Amino acid sequence: MLIMCCMLGLTSCSSGSDYEPDADRIVGISFDVAPESRAMTTFIDEFSVYGDMKLQSGAHDPLVIFSKTSVVNRDGAWCYDGTQYWFPKHEHSFVAVSPSSALAPEASPQYNGSELSFDYTMPSYSDKEMQETQDKTDLVDVVAATHRRLYNDGDEVNAISLKFDHLLTMINFAPKLDDKTLRDDDYIRFHKLEISGLKKKARIAVSPAPRLENPQTDDRIIKFTGHDGSDNLTITFNGSKTVYKDQRINLLADDDALIMLPQQFDASSGATVRFTYSFKDDAENLRYGSFSLSGQEWKPGTAYTYNFTVDKIGLNLETATIQAWKSQNIPGIDWTVE
């Protein structure tokens, strides 16, 4: 207990404490970003971490040891002010979020029982008619990582290798011109994409998953609750979205698809995706096709590509392609809080 009390008093080299921990028994907590995530962490040069520890044999609430602690990359090393230590026979839990601006006071961040929750708000798009792509200037593409570990005396501990993943959803659309009555050189042009009935606010909660029988885990539990607000999104294409017969293209670039708030569209939802298009150069005779988002769900950290075909009769929705969203590399964007 004396050792633990001394450890709790240790915060930094400049704290005035002359206590020097026994290097054979006490190990400092340090962080790193998982190597396999390097490709998707181009913009992660800082994050905020929350963390607590709880004695395995005790019934007390966890003791918070990190509370929105800033961790920054300095010459390749991840650093925070002061030092916290691993406690034997304690389960340690961590939640990290980047960028830290997502946890601004107006987001009301709270950390309790190893769970971090905060409000998230998308920029408003109803009053914009965007050209070619979504305006991401005021969008915060937030990523999170978790870690939970039981530490015992003598355990070999390296830096916690945080595996960041996206909390938002990426959406794309892939039309194909499929009509046997058309000539091989026929084509269609898409002029506009409209999505209506979007929720724009939610409360995000992130916590490490239980360890079960494992000594540690990087798995996490993510919840989106309290969805609110209503928004519409419109993107106009300037003649560049041309689809030839038997060809399928993505309307948006793979690394610049729509970044949206994860949400579930209930059975009564009026949310729809609507396309304006024309055959060949007959732009005066515009056609419209749409499909409902009712009953669908956009999950966090997931990329959805809606495949559909177009013929002379209209638009037909096919099975969506769903995969993990692993790319965050969107050049030229300064991430800020709305």
C-alpha cells in the first residue's frame, strides 16, 4: 500500500517529489499508434486519452488516472505530461480519441465506468448546394481506440499500441448502365445527388470490451444514441459523371466519398436518396430515380457502396457492398469542430 500511495503521488519529474520508483517492479504507462494503422492515421499527430484502473478483488469503482490527457507526437515518440504507472492486480482501461477538438466543452465529454461519451454534430448541409463532392471543411472525422488489460507483477509491458478506427460512416454510390436495347456507345450522365431525412446529431459512447478470459483486449463497444436534427444533402455534378453501357463507376472518389453520421432508418423513415440524370447529351429531358433508406442502418467505422442499375425504365437498387472503412487520407482538409 505504501508503494501504491507513492506511485499515486508521482505525476511528473517537476512535481517536487524525490521518490524514485524501483525499476524492477514499477513500469510507466506509455502509448503508441499501432503500426498496421499507420496508413490510415496520416492526420493523427495528437489524441486525448481517458483511463482508469480497478483492483480485481475489490468492489470499488475504477480510479481515474487519465482524464482528457493530451498525448502528442514529438519526433516520433508519443508523449504526455507526467507519468502514470501500471498497478499490479489491477485491470487498466483506456479510451483515446483524435482529434482532441471533438472533445471540446460544447461536446460535453464525460468519462464514467471506463466509458467515454460526448456529443457529436455534423455540419449543416441543407443550405448548401455542393459541387462534385461533400464540403468537409467543418467536418470532424473522429477516430477512437481502446485498450483493456489486467496487469500483474512481472508482466512484460511495452507501449500500449492503440488501434484507431473511424466512428463515422462512409457512403458511396455505384451506378451501372444495363439495358440490352441500347447501343454500345450509349451513356448516361448524372447531374445531381440528393439525400433527405438525415439525422445530424447524436451522443457517442466508447468503452473497451470486457476481457473475458483474455489478459487484454483492443475490442470496443460503440453506441450512438439520442439522434436528433434533420438535414438534407445536395451535390451537383458538372457533367463529369458519365456512365457508358455495361459500365459501373463510383459517383464519388474512393478517398472522397460521403462521411456521414451513423444512424438507423426505421420503417417509417422518409429518408431517401434521389438521382437526377439524363441519357446521352439530352440534358433538357432530365430523369429522376430514387430509393428509400427505410429499414437500413449505417454502422460506425463502415463503408457502404450502394450498387444500382439504370435502364430506360428507371433505377433498380442492388445489394450494397459493405466493408470496414480503413482510409482516412483526405488531403487538404483542416479538421475543426463545427
